Amino acid sequence: MSKYLIAEIKDNRPVNKNHNLLVLDSPGIPETPSPGQFYMVGIEGTNDPLLKRPFSLFREGNGEIHFLYRIKGKGTGLLRQMEKGEKVSLLGPLGNGYPLPPKNITPLLIAGGIGIASLFPLAAKLSDSAILFYGGRTGDELLMLDELKGMVKELIISTDNGSAGKKGTVIDVLNIFLTSNSQLLTSNLLLYACGPSPMLEAVSRVASEKGIKGYISTEGNMACGVGACLSCAVNTKKGYKRVCKEGPVFAIEEIVW
Ligand SMILES: Cc1cc2nc3c(=O)[nH]c(=O)nc-3n(C[C@H](O)[C@H](O)[C@H](O)COP(=O)(O)OP(=O)(O)OC[C@H]3O[C@@H](n4cnc5c(N)ncnc54)[C@H](O)[C@@H]3O)c2cc1C
Ligand code: FES
């Protein structure tokens, strides 16, 4: 059951020049949210911006809930200016979250940019069974690397300009990995991806070419977050579905690009 609540900001610190970590006191969070679920977050006491913005659960526990966010436009610009002791409104947890892999399956997590926010709690849950591919434009765009290193079986980072990790897109690196580990049976792999739409489309192509199953967390323009306004609808093989209600996580082969 999702719930509407007001939470106090304990910290809202920059992690690099255009990303912040928001730490909230979370008394009354109704249930333990699952990796891949999200919250609608708004600035308490103002109607500007009118609409709350969706953010993935990044981390929770010890009476706190954390969000990792990229400063993009008006809403996140205002959120960045908020300080300890100020309040935000929260609606959540919302959406379906990532189904966990069966035993003996190797999960390959593919994060592009701020997509790491959604995959981080999944990586923490799967820990040393997961291989995480994490790509950014440049090295200073990659977040939480120290924590991620100790968390997963293998962390493979990449940057478009080669300033950290392997040079190329996260998809280039995934393809090289799959080619050079051809002894891995594709039926023993499961993909989990979150990132910009072109990256998700490319993951879908790889999955289809190699016959690998998996899940992607899609983005949609959200207004209500609870299935009422249809602003977040995406085209699937079974018709339009709401990212906020039937998603944000869909089986890879389900989405029509
Ligand atoms: C399920 C999900 C999880 C996400 N998780 C994260 C996360 O963990 N971290 C993260 O950084 N980002 C995440 N995002 C993306 C994040 O929600 C956007 O970057 C954020 O909403 C940007 O808000 P903004 O106001 O700064 O940007 P803007 O570009 O100003 O606005 C964001 C959206 O709201 C719409 N909008 C703005 N104003 C109005 C208006 N007046 N009326 C109607 N629509 C309007 C815009 O069309 C735009 O699509 C997630 C998105 C989804 C769907
Ligand atoms: S945001 Fe309103 S239906 Fe999804």
C-alpha cells in the first residue's frame, strides 16, 4: 500500500556538480519498498511546481529513505536548494519493482547515467551474484563507485570519452563482455536495465539478438503517479500501459520501440 506522508530533510548534499543525495527522515513509511519502486516527491507547502516528481528508491533503512537525483529542470533545481529541517511530501512506494532472478541465474545489471539510482538497491540485494555495467558520459558523472565496488561480484564501468573505465557506451561494453564470455549460456543470464531511452532500446536489441531475457525500467512523463492521468503511457505488445502503475519495470520483449 502506498501512502502520502510528509518527511523532514536530514541532508541534501551534492555528490557531484549536478547530482544530489537527498536523505529523509521516514517515520511512517508503510512497508519496505522493493528495488525498482519509486516515490512521487514534492516540495511541501508550495504549489510551484504543482506536480510532484518521480524518484526511484535509492536506499532505505534506519528510519531514513534516500534518493539520488540529477538536477535537470525546475523541480529538481528547487529541490537542490532545500535544506536540512525543511519538509517534502512523499507518495509511495509506487510501481512494481524488479522481479528477483531465480537461483543459479547470473543477473547482468546495466545502468546508464542516473539509471544507477534505480539499480543500486537491486545491486545491494543481489550483491555478489550480480555483474554491474555502469556507464556515464565522463568519469566525474559516475556516482557512488566506492560503495558499488564492494557490493557486486563485478563492476564494469565505462565512459563515452574514456575518462574512466572502458571507453565506449555501456552497450558496447556489454556486447564485448557477451562475446568474450560466450561460454555463459544465455539462458543462465538475466538482464536488468535502467537508463535513457536510447540505451534501453539498445539493450532490447541485444536481448533479442542474443536470446537473453530480462527487465527494463522505463521513464515516462508523470503527472499523477497513481494511474489516473495516463500521461506516462508506453506502447507495449499488449497495448498502452502506464509506467506508474503497470511499470516502471517491464519485461524487455514487452516494449514496442
Ligand atoms: C519511475 C521514475 C523514476 C525516476 N527516478 C529518478 C531518480 O531516482 N533520480 C533522478 O534523478 N531522476 C529520476 N527520474 C527522472 C526524474 O523524475 C526527472 O528527471 C524529474 O522529474 C525532472 O524534474 P524537473 O522538474 O527538474 O525537470 P523538468 O524537465 O522541468 O520537468 C520534468 C517533467 O515534468 C513535466 N513538467 C514540468 N512542468 C510541468 C507542468 N507545469 N505541467 C505538466 N508537466 C510538467 C515536464 O514535461 C517534464 O517531463 C525518474 C523518472 C521516473 C519516471
Ligand atoms: S502518471 Fe498519471 S497515469 Fe501514470
